[in-house]
Amino acid sequence: MQFKDLLVVRHSAICLLCIFMLLVCTKHAGSQNVVSVQRQQELQVQYEQADTLTTAVVTAKSKPSPNLQSTPLQVMQQKDFAVLGIKELHEAVKTFSGVQIKDYGGIGGVKTVSVRSLGTQHTAISYDGVTVSNAQSGQVDIGRFNLSNVEMISLSIGQVEDIFQTARMFASAGVLSIRTAKPEFNASNTNMGAAIGIGSFGTYNPSAYWQQKLNDKWSFAINGDWLTSEGNYPYTLKNGSSSTREKRLNSDVNTIRAEANLYGNLGKGGELSFKANWMSSQRGLPGSVIYYNSDARERLWDEAGFVQVYYSNKLSGRWALKGQMKYNYAWNKYRDENESYQGGARTDYYTQREIYGSVSAKYTPAKNIGIVLSQDFFRNTLDASFENFCYPERYTSLTALAARYDNGRLSATASLLSTFITENLERGAAAPNRFRLSPSASVSYKLLKEHNLRVRASYQDIFRTPTFNDLYYDRVGNSSLNPEIARQVNLGFTWRGMLGNLLDDISLQVDAFYNKVEDKIVALPTLFVWRMLNMGEVEIKGLDVNLGISLPLSADFRVRMQGNYSYQYAVDVTDPSSKNYRDQIPYTPRHSGNLSVSVLNGWVNLGYIMSVVGNRYALPQNISWNRMTGYVEHSVSAEKVLGAKDFRLHLQLECQNLTDEQYDVIQYYPMPGRSFRVTFKFEY
């Protein structure tokens, strides 16, 4: 019997154990006080109606108060998207503190997110509780997501206090979670809506949704959108004292996204849902602009989809169970037309597949204590069109044991994650088996009973597995790589309160942090070619400050402000003799911040966002030649809602980069200047 077969047997045994526990608990549930479905719905309504600031901290659906979190967690809700004129996921994420968005420009440009300078591979993207994977590169392009059907997004750093989740959610230093909206029906059993967005540079984005209540237990929802854009935006090219006005080339995009959901209420706390998601995209890759050479003939085609099943059951007052299964498929075609290739072009094909399963059981032995055991198992494969490609196959088993105590004044969470990975290749030597235990712990304490002032501290030890590209990419990969080890410590305080009748809601969060990344995977030149090696070590010290204010000026007039500031001293400490020793790592500003203002009134809602990014360096050595000047970007929006109870018409006008700031996020990839977008949305 091969080792991977033993791994499958282990996973099957754990699943059978969970099923046995389910049967025992179901029988035992009759003698326990079962939490009613009506009470669960009441808690859900209380959460959804909470007046949450643009960035807030939540503990669970029934406890949205920010001062209860022992680790940093930032949240933005659907109503904030509308007021601030936010349509794409990356537009919302860049308003969070401690975040760097790598944006290569253009309407359809690749956009990845890094939290507290740990790297994009250390940030997981969760979609309705299931992680979006990319075993090939470890980076997920968040530009593929829009917010038309999203209820809430959240960014957690370290182990969140909601321990009842998949083991995979314990396996990253930061998690960006996306939660889609479930249908809500009033007098009608049908909800329908359609929208059209028209923007600068030939951008059109129509979308529609249909929600149907089948009976008292079942409902379904279908939504989709189409994004097309010429993307040929103008930019200013500077060369010394001279500057010219140019246009971005090969920046067009054509993307179709669709999703179907089926929701079932099984009664007595049981819930079952099915989800199918598909995305098809074709886009140009505009490339870098150096010395007036803006020629770009690279193209990228993407076909990606997944189906997943979610099951949960509140078995009794003490036991609860969750289960999830998912199949993910991703196909990419890359083409580069260049005379240096034989035949004048190179075309590569990549296909990824993943089969994923997760079972989580929660036991509540006492009112203030919860214990969770989660087991995940998944299989990843990668096919490519390269000659003599190795066709890797990876089996991963994750087991997480977590416990939480909360008495209202003191909350403490601890978890231990066990990771085991084994791989096979059709040709060549596979990476060795990897096993690691990763602990994390956090605590929050309320200093005074009569005030909402709390202190918090957390520690997490985590690692990221080398990707298929790191290990097996043609001549560059290194199958002997060790995983990157990341340790992060956070110490801070939170406060939420009010000042008289003028300021009825103020929240403040201040967190100091220290991160250390060891065995960082970097590409270094060897005798003949570049190779991936464990040569990097990064030290990160920083401070995040978040302040939220709600100002009620009258019964129907309110101003909400959210500001944040981040300081990150992220330096390379690999080799004391190197020229870049203790230099700031590339594309990480020391200082950055964001301010958002929402003006809510009975006539028209106004939104304003200001993003500030300090100086950065494009390469490891901090010299003037590599320095990138900081920038300030302003965006404004206006929203008007017309209609009655049964139908509504939303009109929205947005102006992004109001001052036409010319800047690069990635050097030589100019970002769009001033642009406009108008959206018409009808809901019935």
C-alpha cells in the first residue's frame, strides 16, 4: 500500500468517526433543549440590522461589537459598498489597514492582496466558507470577484474567534472572507433585479439576478454579470524633464461571471445549500512601459468554475456539525506573440483541479466554553503543455483542534493545526513529505466593567507550502524547498462608546505587531539559470490604527467616517553583508492610510474615499533609482434611491481618481487617471 493510500484511509476513518458522532448526537438531541430555528432567525436579523461602520470588528453573527475581538478583524457590509460607490472587491479591500494590493493596472489587470507584508501566498481568500485555491502559484486574483451579490467581506489577521470553521481557515496568516447574500422574501415569493454600469474607457457591466422561494423550506438564486472594456486609458509618461501623453495598449477585457445557489432549511437547526460558480475571461496583458516601448501582445484566457455543497446541523444544545465538499476546475491559456519564438508566438496551457472535503464538529460542554475539531482533505493536480512536464499530484490533510472561552469580560482562544502533505510526479523526483504542527493563541480582556475598553494579544505560528511553480517550474523549480515559516505577534487595545448626543458611536482600534518570515522562497541566479531557493528572511514591525465615528445630525441625516493608518517597517535581514541588508522590502510603504466618509440623508447619499500611499522601492536595494514616489487618490460618489416597497430604482454616479493622479502601483505599470462610472439598478 502506497503512502497516499494510507493518507486516504486516515481521512476516511476520521470521516466515519464524525458520522458516528453525528448519529449518536442526533439520538441524544431528543433529550436536550434544541435551539429553535425561530431564535436563530432572530439573531440573524439582529446582526444584519446592526449599524456597522465601514470597518468594524465582529465576533460572531449575534455579537458584532468590535471590542470583543482578540485578533484584528475588519468588516465592510453591502450598504457601505453602495454609499461609497464600490463595485469591485479590490476597491473595498484597499480601504482596510495593513493591506497592500498589487495592481498591474487596467480594468482586467491582475490584483493580489498581501497582509502586513507577509506576501500574497500567506493570505487566503474564502468564498462562503470555502477557500479559493491556486496550487500553481499560490496567488488568487481578487480582480475576478465583483460585489453585486456580496453581503459582507471581512479581513482577519491571525486566528479569528469564530473557531467553528474548516481546518483550511486555520492555515493562513490572514484570511479575506467573502459572504454572499441569501434571499429574503416578504409578501412576494420572487425577487428580481437588473443593473447596467457604464464607465470610462469603453466599459460596460450589465448584471441581473433572480431569487425564487419554492416553499417554506427551499429557495434558489441565480445571478450573473458581463464586464467588457476597451481599457485604453490615457496616462502621462515621464522621462527626465520631458513628459508625453500616451494611451495604454492591449488592456481590453471580456469577462462573464455566473452563479447559482439552492438553499434548504432542514428544520431543527439543519441547513443544506448547493452552489455552482463559473467565470470565463479573455483579456490583454498590457505589459510594462519602459522608454516609450508600450508594445504588448500577450493575451490570457481563463475558464474557472466550482461546485460545492454545504451542510450544517445544530444537533442539540451541546453539539453542532458542519460538512462541506467542493470540486474546483481552472483552465488558463497564455499566448505571447514575439519574433524571438519559433513560429513567432508561444502558447502555454495550464489546467488545475481540486477535490476538497471538510467535516467540523463543535462541542459546548459549558455555557462559556466551545471545542471544535475540524478535518480537511484535498487533492490538487496541475497539467501543462510544457515538454516533459512532471504533472504533479498533491494530497493534503489538515486537522485543527480549537477551543474558546468567553465570559463576557475575558475571552481566550487557542488552536493547534496539523498539516501533512505528500506528492507524486509522473516523471522526476517529487518533493519530500511535509508534516508540521502550527499553534496559535489569542486573549482579550475588558479592563473596566463600566467601559468598553479592552486589551488584546495574539500569537500565531504558520507556514506556506511551496507552490507547484516553486517546486517544478521548468528549470527554475526546486523540489527540495522547505515551507516558509511565518510567526506573528499582535498586541493592542479596542474601545467603543459614545460622547453625548453628538457622537453616538465611536470605535478605536490600535494594534502593534511583529512578524518574522524565515526560509522565504526567492528566485536567485545560479551557475546557468535562476532557481527557487530558501534564502530569504524578513522582519516586520508595525502599527495599525483604525478610528470610526458616527455623527447623527438629525433624524434622517447621518455622517459616518472611517479612517485608518498603517506603519510598516518591513526589512530584509537575510545576509548582514548584502547591500540591501535591513532595507525595506519591495513595494511596501512605511506609511499608508485611508479615509472614507458617508453622508446619509433622505435625498441623496454621498461617499468619499481618500487613499494615501507613501514612498516605496521597486527592488530590494533602497537607492534613489529604485524609489517610487507616493501618491494620494480621491474618489467620490452620489447615490439616489427611488421607488416604493415593492420596487426600487438605484441611480449612482462615481468619479474615481478625482484629481487625475498619475502613479504606478507596480513600477512601469501606469494606473488609470480620472474615470467616471454611472450605474442604473432596478429591483423588484
